Amino acid sequence: MVRDADISAPTRVRRFLSRFFVVVVVALAIEGLVATFRAVHDDASELLYVAALLGSVGILLAAWGVFIHLNRSAEELEPEAMQEAQAEDEKLKP
């Protein structure tokens, strides 16, 4: 097994949540871009919903930034776990 149970659970959770936020924010941003072009070409009355979607993407992006900022201080508290997690990433690279 590639992953060891030595890495602390909070470090794993923080890394997983950060990667999850990336996927969600990118997916919603692409959906907002597609919806914008569709609304401009088909029905301009849907632009309000597109604006709400893109606004929520902005809020999620800001929340992700706060999460990363708070994460930095947590990584300083347990630097060994973070180094082990980064070494684990190196093992998974092809």
C-alpha cells in the first residue's frame, strides 16, 4: 500500500478539502462561462441566474482563499506531517 497511516488525519483532510475546492470552483466557473454564452445567444433574461452562479463561484473562491490562509498556520503547527504528505505525493507520481 502506498499510503501510510502515519500522516495525521487533519493533514489528510485539509489536503483533500483543498483539492475538492479546486474541482468544484473550476467546474462551476466553466458552467458559468457556458451559461453566459448560452444566455447571451438564446435568452438574455437568464443572465440574472448566470450572474448569481458566477457570484457564488466568487464567494467559493474567496472561501477557498481563507481556507488556504488558515491552513498555512495549521501546517506550521505540524510540519512533519506536511513533509510526509508531500513525500507521499512524490511516491504517487508516475
